[in-house]
Amino acid sequence: MKSIMPVVLLCTLSAFAGQSVQSDWSGGTDTSGSVTGWADFFENAQGTAWRSIEGQFALSSVPLTDCTETLIAEGFTLSYTGDCDDINGNGLTDIMVGAYGMNQVRVWYGEENGEWEEQIISSETEGCCGSDIADVDGDGDLDILVATYKGNRLLLFLNDGESSPQWVIQEIASDFEGAHDVEAVDMDNDGDLDLVAAAAEADLVHWYRNDGGTPIQWQQLLITDNVFYPCRLHPVDMDQDGNMDVVCAAYGSAAGPSSVTVWYGSGGSEPAWTREDVDTAIQGAHGIRAADFDNDGDLELVSAAMNQSRTFIYFNNGSGWSRSSVGSVAACAIVKPADMDGDGDWDIAVSSFGSGGVAWWENISEGISWQKRIIRTGGGSTSCIVPADIDNDGKLDVLAVRFAQGRVVWHTATEFINEGSLTSSILDTQEMPQWASIDWEAEVPSGGSLDVQFKSSGNPENMGVWSSVYSNPSAVSGLVERYFQYRILMNSTDPAVSPILKSFQFNWDPMGVEEFESPLTLSFPNPATGSIAFSISTPAGGRVTLSVYDTSGRNVFSGSGEAGEPFVVIGLPSGVYRAIATNDRSNRISRAFVVLSR
């Protein structure tokens, strides 16, 4: 016999005819009309950060005058490259750093209490210089790529998927002279991840095609051998033709000039490459990324000119590139676009390989006007920065890898505003719902609130007025017509915290919640009070599963056992519920029932 107290979870209930879920808002605004399913866009937002961190939104933030610095590690000699992601899959941000001087790669796993668990995953990485985190073998967990400058190697560390991962090393290349950068991307559109890498000493940019297998088989293919000391790469579809291109920042050498260059790929398993020189007058190009800084639908480039102490933006006017200076940071080495303040446009985090420290440029006016925001001055050369939500509070921080000091730190750069909202696109259910519910998954800290309103109408041109405020998932049967739109209202009294929305769900059924026939038999008292004993029988016998849902679509009980074995559910509040029984032959029966107060 099973006796389980109810557990409240966000669920997907296939017994209902209609459902639309939104869990990504990174596409931005779209006011072109109603939709038949929410994608990654919405109608409008005020004071909420939807671009900063994909898969969630929170309140926007404003720059801090005095940014905080938190130490993760010191004595990590000549620490050089780093990245952030949830490597062990526990929902918290982890940090990976490779050291040039100690020939090590280390990972710090984030813990719920804000502490870090350190793991050394390699001590054989001679002069770590470039890195990336990606699911290279497609097994659902994140792997680590490293380029070793002194060792001339490209290495793949494969994650075994455990909560404290063990790593299997695969050497992809051993003669890649001056390996400086490596990134994972699907270059040939075949569904798996390939690699793009720069060999600075050999003046080469290659890509490595993933041909599958265990271990993965790699085919080395040339992009260019006519670039001088390539430092950083960004594989991206610059011309938006569906084929991957590669942008390169080359520092320059005695053999040839510094440059910012795009190679346009023709697609396929062995693409041809067409070169376009964006800037050959730059001095000491080191960092490079692409982003839509002016929100016009195409991509611009941002580069770090180390020997000019400048950050440059390049705009493509259709007949060539025009260069604009963002501003000055001494020995600017790394540029990383990110929506640092959550206002919906791309800002730029930058670092200095001299004494300029760490800063970010706030995008004031569509990539034309910028405001410098100092995070940290001095601190010696900072070889790598990564904008990421390191403390998991819903806004971007900045990881800083300090080469000269051998320190790994992170900075809080902004604080939350106190209120904001987001309004969804209008959903067309294409029918008239009789039963409906709203549900959402969110983190709401003390000092914060998250409320929901909706509009519904038979005419998308006249959606009417907003409903009353809902603070908890609820059944909204009888209040919904064909078209549906939601609005999220966020508030916080503490600038250190914000509500974080992960997903919003709308369920509906045009006929109400109906019963239907099945080879299964499901019996129980109805109405019921107190504990409820369910009995499931089936001529075939075998394993059966029972799930109970409330009217908002929440799963309040799940259990499995042998047919005929009683399932006992206790502690259900008074209300209307639905029980769904299934067997191992995928037969199913659904029954509604009522729980009365004692």
C-alpha cells in the first residue's frame, strides 16, 4: 500500500485538448498579430530582463557605482581562459578555468549555500589558452574543450554525466601550432557539434568535422592559411543564409598585418570559403564577437584592439563596413556582448590585458552611443571575462580571470529595479474553451512578488480589460474565450533579489474535462473525504500507474504498482480533481472526482 502526501509540480497533462507553454522570451517583441503557439517572442515588456539569460526573465537592473568582487581561487598561476555553465546539471552555475602557467584545467561546481566545490580535471594541458563548454558528444551533459598554446593540442574532456563528473580525455589534434582558441558549433548543419580552432603560431584557422563514432572521429578541414596570428574566433551565420561563417581577430605578426576578417561558408560537409576583410588597419586585434547592436535585424561586429586600447564596432551598410569607436580601455583584449542591465539591447563587457581592469559599455542608443561602466580598475592583466549569472539571482555578473595575479574572481555589476512587467503575444486557441487553467514555474524570493493577469476575447482586435490579479496557479474555466493573452507583474523591495519566471502554461479543453472508456477499471469513493483508496484493475494484469491532478493541471499525486494493489492518497484539500490510470500497454482511463471538507 502506498501513502504519499501531495507534491505540487508543474506538469504536462496530455489528457487535455489544448496546451501552450512559454519558457523562452529571448526573441524579443513581435506585434504582427495572434499566434497559435507561444514561441520565444512577446508583445511588450517594461522593466524586465528577457534577453540577459535565455530561458527566464526577471527584473531589469541598473549599474552599481561600487561593484563587489568575490574571490573563487588564488595562486592559480597565469590563469588564462574560462567559461561558465551548469556543468553537473544541478541547476546552478559552474565555472571552468584553464591556467597557462600551471598547465591545469579546474572546475568549481556551484552549491546551494553559495560555496564552491573545486575539481582539477587535468594537469596535462600545456599553456591553456582557449576553451569552450558544450555537449560535444550529444549525450545530454556538458563537455569541455581546451586549446593548449604550448602543447599545440586541442583536447576534449567528455563528461560522464554524474553529479560529480569524471572525465575522459580525447586528443583531437597534437600538432596545432600555438593553439589559441576553440569553439563548438554545428558547422555543416547535420545536427552534431563540430569544432572551429585557431593556430596562432601557424597562421591557420581550421574546422574539425564531427563524423560520429565512439570515440568521435574528426576530419580536419582548412578555412584559411592566410591570416597572421589568429587569436579569437566567432563561428556565426553573418549573412543569414543558413550556412555557418567564421569571424576572426588576428593580432598580426612580422609576416603580415593585424585584421578583422569574415570567411563566408557555402554550406555542406566541405564548404568553400569566401574572404571579406572588415578591417586591416586595426592594431593588435584580439577579441571578436557578433551581435545585433542596433536592433535592425542584421549582425554587427565588435572587436578589441589591444595595441590601440580601443573597442570598435563595425556596421555593415550593404556595400562595406564602417568602423565606430565605442571607447577606450587600456590594452583592451576581450569583448563579450551581453544585456548587462536587462533593458533589451546588447551591451559589451570588456577586459584589459594591461592595467585597465574590467568594465562594460552600456548601449545607450542602438550601438551609436555608449556609457562606460567601471567594474574594477587595475588588478593586473585580465585575460578572460565571462558575463554569466554566477550567483543564480537572475541578473548577469562578470567572471574575471586575472592572468598576472593568478586569481579567479567574479563581480556583481548591477542591482535590480523594483518593478516591471511583460505582456505575451495573443494566443489563438482556434476553439472555444470550456475548461481552462493557468500555471507557471517561478522563483519568488522574500521581498519579491510575481502576479499574473490575463485578457480573453472572441476578437483579437479587442481583447478587453485585464483580469483580476492571480498570485497562484488557478482554474479559469468560464472566463476564457478563443483568444488569450497573459501579463506578468514583478515587484521587489530588495535591489539584491528579483522574482524569476521560468515558464508559463495555459491549458484548455473545448468540451470540459470528459470521461472516456478503456480496458482499465478505476474505482474509488466519489465524493470523498479524508484519505481516498483507488483500485485499478485490468484483464491483462501487470504494472499500472495512477496520477491525480487538480483543476489547475497540477500533479498532486503519482504512484505505480501492480494491478489490484490499492493506492491511498491523503491530505487533498476540498475541490475537484481528475484521476488518470494507465497500464504498460498504454491503455488509459480518466475519472473526475470531488473531495469534500470533513
